Amino acid sequence: MRFPRVKPEHAPSRSSDGTIRLGGVMYGIASEIEDPDGWAWAALTLMDGTRPTDEITAELAKRFTELTPEEAGDIVATLLSSGHVEEADPGPCAELSEREKERYSRSRDFYRWIDLTPRDHGWEPQLRIKAARVLVIGLGGTGGHVAWSLAASGVGRLHLVDPDVVELSNLNRQLLYTEADIGRPKVEVALDRLRRLNSDIEITGESATVAGPDDLDRLVDGFDVLALCADHPREPGGIQTWANRVCARKGIPWVSGGYNGPLVSVGVFGPGGPCYECVRAGIPPQPGADYAWPGVMAASAGLSGQLVAHDVLALITGILPAPPGYFHGVALLDPNGHVYAHNPSLPGCEFCS
């Protein structure tokens, strides 16, 4: 970095014993540095975006004569690699237009906050999103929110699949549709709405039923991530099982989510972790476990869709993704009711053991 500065969201604090905390404890990205001599604190204070790296190193060695220039350089280098520091004068990003930079400026701020990888200009996560190809199957309560969120986030190519038409009973939770759309194919309406939301990306779709693994095999070809938001055919042996097997053969990560009444949960699966069937085998049977229970309101559908979209974007950007082989979510009736399920691969599983 030429002119490093501490990210504003990661502003350091120092306790009486000299311990420095960066990143904020409540966000899960905090770091603590034991600094009894004040060396790291002085270096961080100097990192205000106005000094080049070599000047910071020289000033640190000047203030603390017990440090050699090499030791001062090591302290500065360690802080630069921590992820809490950014380039105050980043270079240009020619891959994004000025329009795109304005549109996604708040996304850049978000990723700057949570990303602990030093970057050249901070637009790297958005470039990955722009290059991504995502398939969304199912445009109901969960899938509509997923498609909207991914389009708003700038996913370069979205392909939407759903066989249904809009019904009045959909309108309590499915944000893409209005009363005027009743009777129209969901894909047709979704394409119209999302293309008006973001005309800078490619959005395609088809009104089709996924009737078996062969259909899914055809659909996922050429995509980086599958967002599975359909619940038919139901489990056991339904569309989630098909996705598990097809995506495992092709090495494609996938995210599935939905709502079982007040329980909202999301599963992340893909190379490097236990597969859906192995994880699901360790969860006791319960009503609606395949996301097919009818009770839902706008908020629970929105939560499920946004959690799925978040995990898809985490897979695309590589920034704090959920490890494959996990279910997670929330129980809306219990403030402490966090969902977390992870079971190992079953012995002899042909997909992940």
C-alpha cells in the first residue's frame, strides 16, 4: 500500500493494559493485539492516509529507538496484512463504469467493512459479482426475494426458472408481483420487474417444471452457483436430493432455503463439505422440514430469501462464506433460537465421504 489508513469501521481502541482491538467485537471480525510498549498503537495512529508506508516505518523507528528499522518494518507490514487497513488513494478500476460505481458504492462500503483481505482498490468483490452466473429455481416467497437481491447486487447473469402463474394467495409475501399480475406467468413478471430494477445485467428465464434430475442437469450447466428455492417435488427423494447429486457430480455449490412456519433456515452445500443428504440424515424428522409447510408471512419469506442471497453472494465473493455442509437460520419465536446444524459425511457416501 502507498498511503495506508485504518478503515473507519475498524477504528482501533486501546485498553489500560495496552491491548488494542480493531474491527468491533460484535461483528465477528475483531482482532486483538497485545501492545504493552505502544509500538502497534503508534503505527496505527500514523496510518491516517497522509503518509507513505516507508515514512510510517521510519517515524516508528525514530519514536522507539529500541526498534531496529527491520523490526519497525515488520510491525507495519503485519498491520497492513491484517485486513483492518486500506489504501487511502486506490488506483482506478477500469472494469466498472462510473454508473456502476455509483450504483454499487454502498456495496463497496459493506465489503470494505467485512473483508479482511488487503485489496488494490476495494472493488474486487463487486467485480466477482459482476462476473458471476447464478441460476435461481423457484420464484415464490423465498425465490422472489433471492432474485431481487441478486439483481440489485449486480450479479452479471441471472437465469430464473418457475412453472407457476401468479395467484392472489402469493401476494402476502412475494414482492415481485402485484394484483395486476394475477394469472400471468411468474417468470414473465419477474423478468419485467428485475430488468427495470437493473438494466446493466443479463437476466433470462423460462417457465418450466423441473421434473427430474435430467432437467436439473441441463439447467445448471454453465452456472457458478445454484439458488434452489423450489419445494416440489418434496423430500425424501425430491428436488433437493436431485440438486445434491447433480451439483456434486458437476462440482457446483448450491444454496437452498425456506421457512417452516416461524423457523427460517438456509443450507449451503458444495465441494469440500458434507452433502445435503448426509447433513439431512442427522436432523430428526419434523413437519415442513422440506420447506413445504404453508404457514408464512411477508417477513419470514423475506428473511429466508435474503439469507439465501447472502450465502450466494458470500460464495461468489469468497468473503466469509458459510462452510459447505451447514444449515443455519433463526427461530422467530425465540430471540436466542439460532439454527445451526452440521453433520459429518455418512460412511461410504458416494458424493462427499
